[in-house]
Amino acid sequence: MAWKLLPTTVVGSYPQPDWLIDREALKGRSPPRVRATELWRIESDNLREACDDATRLAIRDMERAGIDIISDGEMRRESYSAVFANSLEGIDSENPGIAISRRGEPDPVPRINGPIKRIAPILVRDAELLRSETRRQIKISIPGPFTMSQQAQDDYYGDDKALAFAFADAVRAEVQDLFKAGVDIVQLDEPFLQARVDHARSFGIAAVNRALQGVSGTTALHLCLGYAALIKNKPSVYSFLSELSDCSVDQISLEAAQPGLDLNILRELRNKSIILGVLDLNDMSIETPEVVATRLFEALKVLPIEMLVAAPDCGMKYLPRSIAFQKLKALVAGTQLVRDSFRGIN
């Protein structure tokens, strides 16, 4: 499969159907760090099959919209991190701990009561279903080791860096199996690199590099400023960005549309491809193709087109599905305008 000039992709999530999960309850709380089984509308005996069907619907939507690199939509996750972290050995799933959320509030989180170990593949079946349902390039996202270490109560290691490195070893084993399952891109979701800057500068990049040590395949790292559904006012700069030039990932995924990101900061990452958010998920109106193209052209003042990938901002799962689909169509149409201009087609 050949890579397109200026490909389009998604960050990871896509709206889950109302028949699958209680979307209003999901929007009314912080993103779950532990499993929140009460959110599902389907009984446990039928939940896996229901999530499979929802995944197929998400795949079809992305294909119909024309997205080049698609995901599974994270249909079987209450949040981006809850499934993977709570599937590891060393987590006391019966007695969650407490940690301070990104918004400064107490949050139920995984409680570490023993050595963190990955005892079996966790997301590989999701990847295999995705691979079997599409001929397009595919991406699977997985929570990064630093972020998981910050979303936990550590009652075992007594050392934040040691905990992050233990998560990194589990992530590395999963990433290797995801590539074996036919995934084209594996993305580490690391929003807490931005939220916990002091700790991130101490050992965040080392944890990411450990997670990708010896890994062969295209990798991405997603760094966000918070879901639009929960955070309305975002800074126009990242506090932790230039440091990513030293990490092992190939691509960096950033939000730019809602925060009005100063794209000059992309000069700090000239050795990385950039997955750039050009759909504002705080705005329920649908961007015109021309608006999408304008946002991409601004990035191309800083980056060569070969280093740019077009995407939404993150948190698409909170949108109404009809709006999410129309926004993806606008993303594809606007990106095509930019491609055409580079090929000299008017």
C-alpha cells in the first residue's frame, strides 16, 4: 500500500453508538481511568459482539468519508487508557486508588499492588478485526507509559520513574504484537507529558524510548491539550514540545484548530512528521474545505508537505456521530484542495 501525499487520518476515537454506551453519562464525567462497566448499554455476554459491530460501523464511516489511515474508533474503550492499563498484572482492579486529574480533581485510578506485567495481548484482537475489515492503512492507539504512570496510585514501586519504566516494558511487548498483527502505525497517547511537565522532563522521554526500544514499524506520539467537550479554553502553545525531538517516535500528533496553535513551534520538531489537528471539535459547525485547506497551508509555511498528516483535534468520540462524519468529509475535501495545488491542478 503506497502512502499518499498529505494523508488524512484520525487521532483514534470516533463516536460510539447510543445503543452501545450511555453517551450522556460519558460526557458528564471525567474520562474513566478504571473500567466503568456501568456505562455500557449491552449486557456483558453480548458486549464483545456489540463492540465488534460498532467497530465495523466506525470503519465504514471513515472509509466513506475518504480517510486514508483509519482506526478502530476505540469502540470498546470507556476512555483511551482504561482498558489497557487495567488489563495488566499488578493492578488491584477490585480496589481502585486515587490520583489528581488533569483538572486538579481527585480521580479513581488503577492501584498498583505488584509488579506490572503484560500477561497476554490486550489490543491485538482489536487490530486483527480492523485489519480484516479494510484494505486501507490502519492505526491503533495505546496509552503511553508516562501517562499511565501519572494515572495510577503506586502502592508498590515507590518510584515514579520505575513505575513508568514498568509500564514501558508492557507497552513495548504490546506494540511489537500489534505490528505483527498487520498494523501500519502504532500511536502512543501521552497527554500527561503536557499536563505533568516537571516529571515529563525528568523521565518522560526515557519512558517513551524504553517502550519503543527494538520496535520496528512506524510510530506516533499524541500530545493533547484536553478534550474539547471538557476543556473550552486551551493555550495556544505547548509547554512540552521541543523535548520530543529526542524521542524515538516517527510522528508527533498535535491539536491546532481549537487552541489556535502558533504553528511556528513546529520548527522545533523538524526531524518528525506532524499529525496536525485542523478540525475544531469545540465547534459543532462543519468546517468548509477552504477552512481546512487554509489551516493546512499555514502549517506548510513551516513544514514540507511530505512531513504533514491532516487530522482532527482529539476527542472526536464526544461529538454526535453525524457531525463527526461530516467533519471528516470536510477534512478529506480540504486536504484534497491542498494536494491539488501542489500538483498544479486548479
